[in-house]
Amino acid sequence: MRIKKSFTFRFSSSNRKLTPGDEITPARGVAKDLFRPAADRYRQRLSKFALSAIAGFLLAAVSLLVPEFLLKWVAIPGICLIGFSLVLFFSLPELRCPSCGKLSDNGFERFCPACGKEQLRISRLWGTHCDACGRNMGSYKYRNYPIRYCTDCGVLLHGPGV
């Protein structure tokens, strides 16, 4: 189970429910337009996390090779970057569906997050599989699929995927 903490306030401006069969038109693209800023923040923060973690681990590894008088100038920034990357990871913004209000990256409900079809087979023993797109989903520890659709209501959230 992954715990996320977020320190931002979110207000929903639309209570409109979209069904999976609805075509996304400019009038019905409310969910996609409301989800895009959260997806962009999520991607930016995730890339900052990866860059700071890699830089921190590289500085920590280099600190093993430098002379002792340079140790604090290399190791302390490396440790600070690793700590900063952990703070970034645990403060990732929530990917909440604007239509139903549930978290879209928290697990599987009825719909496939990659194709949006209701042909998702959830199995703890064999893993989750979508019969429509043929994709095998990862476990709860990692995600090997893009989130394009809400898994609870099936609304298109982000075209390219998060």
C-alpha cells in the first residue's frame, strides 16, 4: 500500500457525472480539462524526483572516492538531494477524477485505465488483465501502464496518459 500525502487544497467546480459511453466533445470535455493541470504537476514533480534522486545517489557514490577534506562538500549535498527527492515523492499530487472524485491511480475498479473498456479481469493470483487491449497491469508496487481513463467511472482523463 502506497501512502501519499498532499498539502494542497482542491475544490471541485463541477458535479457533473460523465458515463463511459459519452463522446468527449468540447462541452463534455470538462473532466479532461480539469484533470490536465493535476497530470502536468504530477509529471513535473515525478521528473524532479527522478533527477534529484539520481544526482543525490551519484554524489553519494562519488563521495566514497574523494579525499577526506572534500568529503563534506560532496556527501552533504548528495544526502540533501536524496532527502529532497523523498519529500518530492511523498508529496506527489493526487490524480483525482473530476467526474466521480475518486483517485485514479489507487487501484482497479471496473474500467481499464489504459483503454477505458469494461473488460478488466482483476485477480490477485494471476494479476490484472484487460481483455479489450490485452494489457497486463502491474502490481500495487509499480505501474506499467498509462492512466488515460478513470478506473471507477470510465471517463477520459488524459489523452497521452500519466
